[in-house]
Amino acid sequence: LIEQQDGPNGEPRFTMLETIREYGLRHLAERDELEDTRRRHAEWCLAFAQDIHSSFAYQQDAIWRDRLESELGNLRAALRWHATRDAVEDLLALASALFPLWYHLGRGREGAAWLLDGLSRSDGVPPEVVLRATMVAAELIAEQCDHDTANQLAERAIVLAREVGDTLALAESKYLIGKNAQL
């Protein structure tokens, strides 16, 4: 019913037939455990993404790339779950933390789409979360050569950075605008 395979760096990965997965989901729903299971899964995805995000800042390691690729289905499932239940703050936090996946693995369009969806519904989300998501979206969109949209997002990030007193984000946003002006 469940098959074990070697994942990145030799860690075990488990797969199952889709019919078994559907049975398990139905069973969890019948026992009122589905939402709690999905919440715990999404929490794990965020912790995983934050761990990788901090590691990528210092090393672009093939092991992390392989782990990101192997977890792509899980990460997308968590993003979809947040989006469908209108958990915009969680959606933006996860999509922002996945910057290494979007940027370094050539999935910038997908990442920008998740971020723009969340940003379009971000009323009431803490400005620090919106700031980070806006900056990540601006960077991803700049990489797609849509410099006008990237600059609009960077301008929004400047306003948010001033609002929350984040001088590093302010400098990064201004740098992005300057970099786009040269292209």
C-alpha cells in the first residue's frame, strides 16, 4: 500500500496509490481530523521553507535544491490549502519563504502568481508580512523582465518599509528600482 523510495541525500520518501490517498482523506474527514492534519502539514511546510530560505542565503547547495524539488507537491498543497480557506497571511508567509524555490529553480512565474494572489487579498494582514511578500514578488517579476510591474511593487515596498521602520527592506526596494532602471 505504501512504497518507500530513496529521496535526496538518501532520506526515505513514501508514496501511495491515489486511491489509498483518497481513502485516507475520506477517513480523516469522517473522524473530523482532516483540517487539523492539513494545518499541521502546512505548518511543517512553512518550517521547511524557512529553514531552506535561511540556508540558501549562505549556500546554494544541490542538496537543498533536490529537497525543494522533492517537496514541491507538498508545498503546492499547503499553498492551495491556505488560498482556498482565505488564510492570506499564511499564504503570503509560505510563498515568501519559498523564494529559493521560485528564484533558483526557475519557477518565478508560479511564485509570483501565488504572491500576487495573496497580495490582492491582503487587507488586514500585518504590514511586515505584506512587505516581505511585496519584495519577493517584485524580485520575481523583475526576473521575468516586467520592470514596470516590478517597480510598482518596489514602490509599494518602500512605503511599507517606511511604515514599519525596516531600513534594510527600504534599501533593498530602492536597489531593485535602481537595478531595473539600468535594464
